[in-house]
Amino acid sequence: MSFTTRSTTFSTNYRSLGSVRTPSQRVRSASSAASVYAGAGGSGSRISVSHSSSIWGGSVGSAGLVGMGGIQSEKETMQDLNDRLASYLDRVKSLETENRRLESKIREHLEKKGSQGIRDWGHYFKIIEDLRAQIFANSVDNARIILQIDNARLAADDFRVKYETELTMRQSVESDFHGL
């Protein structure tokens, strides 16, 4: 795996907060806050550090802040960022090592299981072919029986028509016979 390094330029702006109020007021250094954000899948990461200073009056002019540890604060910030980046890269390296180990375990397991997982489905194909032949034979028998039923209906209809014709003829002959 390869790493790409991105360089970012940090700049610090100092500003003067005003003029002298009273000699008893002091300069107070405030707090710093840090945050880390890393996107999933290597989509990017963001590290931000914020330092803020506040002055409560005092005899500090614009030149007073410039010499007040600005360079030291930048060095500390850069050292902190370097330390955090180093620990992040160490963590990435350990995760990659663990990932390779797990991938090899998975591959090994699949290779071991793969030889057992191959099955012979040939005897099922023979059973399926026999069942298909049986289904086809039963379908042919079913069609033959349906054809015989249709033929029997047609024959019954023919006999009924013949019976009705013969019945009407007999009645006609009987009426002629009675008329004689």
C-alpha cells in the first residue's frame, strides 16, 4: 500500500486589541481545542487545532503579542500535529497488517472448505430425468383418456340423435298404423 503526503501551510494572524486601560489589568492566555476527523474508506482526513488568546486591557500594544510565544505556540502545534499524524499512520499500518492476516485466514478457510464443498449432483440428474419421463408418460395417458372421454360423449350424442330419430319414426309409424 502506498501513502500520499499532503502538505498544508499554517498561518497565524495577530492583532492588536487596543490601548492601555489601567496598569493593573493583565494579559491572559486562553485555551486551545483540537479535533480529528477521518473519513471512511480513505476518503480524507482533517485535523484542526485552535488556539485563542484574549487580552483584558493592559499596557500591551500591537508589538506585545507578536513576541508573546507565537513561534513557540506554532512549534507546539506542529509537534502535536506530527505526533498525531505518526500515531494515525501507526494505527493504519497495524490495521493493514491485521487485514492481511484476516484475508489469509479467510482464503485458507475457503481453500480447505472448497475441496469438501464440491458435490456430485449426477445422481440427482438421473432422478430428475426419470421423473421428467414419468411426467411426460402421465401427460400422454391423461391426453389419451381425455380423448376417449370426448369420443364417448360424441358417440353418446350420436346415439341420442339416432334414438330421437328412431323414436319419432316409430311414433309416426304407430300413428299411421292406428290411422288404418
